[in-house]
Amino acid sequence: MRIHENNNVNTPLHESDRMSTRSVWAGEGEYLVQGATQTPVVHSVSYGYDDLNYWHEVAQGKAFGHIYSRNTNPTVKVFEEKVRLLEKGEAATSFSTGMAAISNTLFTLLAPGKRVVSIKDTYGGTNKIFTEFLPQFNVDVTLCDTTDYEAIEKEVAKGCQVLYLETPTNPTVKIMDIARLAQAGHEVGATVVVDNTFATPINQNPLTLGADLVIHSATKFLGGHADALGGVIVGGEALVERVYHYREINGATLDPHAAYLLLRGMKTLQLRIERQNESAMKIARFLKDHPSVTDVYYPGLETHIHHDVATKQMNGYGGMLSFALKGGLEATKQYLPLLRLAHLAANLGAVETVAGPARTTSHVECTREEMQAVGIPEGLIRYSVGIEDAEDLIADLKQALDQLPLQLKEKTNETSVAES
Ligand SMILES: *Cc1c(COP(=O)(O)O)cnc(C)c1O
């Protein structure tokens, strides 16, 4: 079934509407029933037709309608439409998770003998697709140093079908120059894919910077409430259609109830991201000046290696930062449980602040050596700034830092007693 003909969702949006207006209104409209102002959750697996000719036309994608919810579903469609209008693309399709979006995309675009160029520090799960699964199908995978744009351009120039980027990266928030690298990709006819999960469409629109396809783990900032898994891609119609076809057959479909939760979360997307951008900047500055903190990674800091590129291509620097403490991994283990206002969990992009060690969160799939190879300190803390008051978060980070030396000392003694 073709999805574009089905793309009949009626939206009250104007081309000129800005992001906060889009977050609220985009995609809403077509499926409202009996005056309801909110999108219904359509749990129906299939859709009935009295007119067999019309049914056949719908099945062939020639008329508007739904056939079977593995393919398309009204609630899911509204979610796709909202993301499409925020990312300013031609077409969108969705998936059960972000990893489903990534794997379905890569397995659609690649085949034995084809080549993909990417970077060493993509999301841990993506890295496993590159290092473990694609090689099983004789796909040639080249992973470059994320910050070495020239090296990436050189590899791309040798020829590839896919250039896969992620920016900012997880968890050291490195920045890739999308416009520059997309140009390199297009010179060899590659499809340029960008994982935009960390930036969100509020902070960055890869399609307008030259990318062909943008991917989100909707589980994170888009949904924003850590209560629904989902993935989505946006791009040119023909390209999205190909990936949609792979997904409708392979079945990694977004559940309509999850779609509803994601839709509801997205109405506050612009508000949340604006707050998270502002708070993360304040927190990064606070951490940078603290004597117990050795490194702070945040693209908004002037000291960040690609602060200029971030400033050029992003509307905001995002809600993700990471930092390392004096005392390394041991200090991290002591420090994190002292935080009052943070879930210690493997998630990010939620209304609540979430923190965790990179080795247990983004890079749980990776060995210590693999982490060292991409320059992630063993004790690195990933900190996803929530929508709490920034002053409260800073006070919380500070009180925990203030306790740290004492705690560390006590713990060290305990350990030595236990060991002796
Ligand atoms: C979480 C995440 C993914 C995977 O998304 P899931 O919804 O957990 O499958 C992919 N890319 C990035 C950058 C992520 O943070």
C-alpha cells in the first residue's frame, strides 16, 4: 500500500506557523469523532468495507482508508503527521521503537556488497547493527572518528550507498557538520541519514541542512514522558515509501496507544525543549566551574570542540550534557545516588531529570576498550536535564558534590576493611 495517498490528515496549520504552534496543532484534525477535540485511540486491527471495489482500491493505495493496522492506523497516522510537519519533510512513517526505525532503514537501504560510512560513537544499539548484524550480510561498514570531518569525507569519497550521521552524539555530545557532510555524501550518490533524537526538530532540522532522511527515537524527547516507546523517520516520499514497505512486511509497527501517548507528549515539545536548552546551559556553566568536575561536555560551552558548528546548525544546544568527576568511576558510583532530583535510569529526554553512567546507559552494549576508543571516560555521567527549575537542579548537583570527598573517603576505608 502506498502511504502518500493515504496521507489525508487534515491539519489547520499554515506554512508560516512556528514550532510551538506546530507542536500543538500539526496532524490534529482529520480523525476527530463527534466533536471530540482529541485524537481517538483506534485499537481496531482491521477496517471493514461494504463496497468491495472501494476496498480493493484502498488496498492498492488508490483510495484513502486503512486496511490493517500493521500497515497503517488512524492514531499512528496523526503521530507521523505531527513529526513530519515539525521536521518539514514530505513523508513520514513510524516504528515500534527507535531501534526499529534505525534497523528497518539500514536494512532497506543496504544489501550484500553495499557500503555504509558512519561514525564510531553512534548510539550503542546502532553501533551493534554496524558491527554485528550488517557484516553478517556482507555489508561493508566503515566507522570513522566522529570529530574528524576530513577523514569522514575521504571515506565517503571512496563511494558508499549510505552516510549515517548522529548529532549531537551520545553521551559526549559531539557535533557533526550536517550540511558539509551531506554534500560529501551527495557527491557519491549516497543517501544521507541523520539520527536527530538528541536535538529534536525544535533544535535542528537535518532535512533543511541537506540530509535525505531524519530518524528519531520518539521514546526520548518527542514523547518526553518516558511512558511510551516509538520511532519515526521523515524524508522524501520515495525514500520513506521504501522503508515503510520493509516495515509493513517485517512488522515493527507502532502501537496505537503508544502513538497516542507520544502525540500527547509532543504538544508540549517546544515548551519542554526551550526550558531544557536554557537549564542545560546554566547547569553546564555551573559544572564547568566546579573544582570536583574534571570535564563537561555540552555544545553550548565556548570550550566545546564544535561549538561553532553547533551554533551554525542548531537553534538550541539541547537538554543533554555529560560530565566526569575527579575520582573517576568510583566517584561516580558514590555521587549519583546522592542526587535527589534525578532518576538513575537508562533513559533520557523526559520531563524528569535522568542521570546514569555512560557505561550502564548509552554504552551498555560496549566493552571498556570500545568506550576508551571513542574517548568516553569510564566514570562519565550522562545527565538529561528535565523541566524542573534550573536553580533547584543546580542546588541538587551542588549538594551532592559537596558531600563527595567525605563519602569517597569513607567508602575507600570500608572497602579496605572488607578486603583485609
Ligand atoms: C534511545 C536512542 C535510540 C534507540 O531508541 P529506542 O526507542 O530505545 O529503540 C537511538 N538513537 C538515539 C540517539 C537514542 O538516544
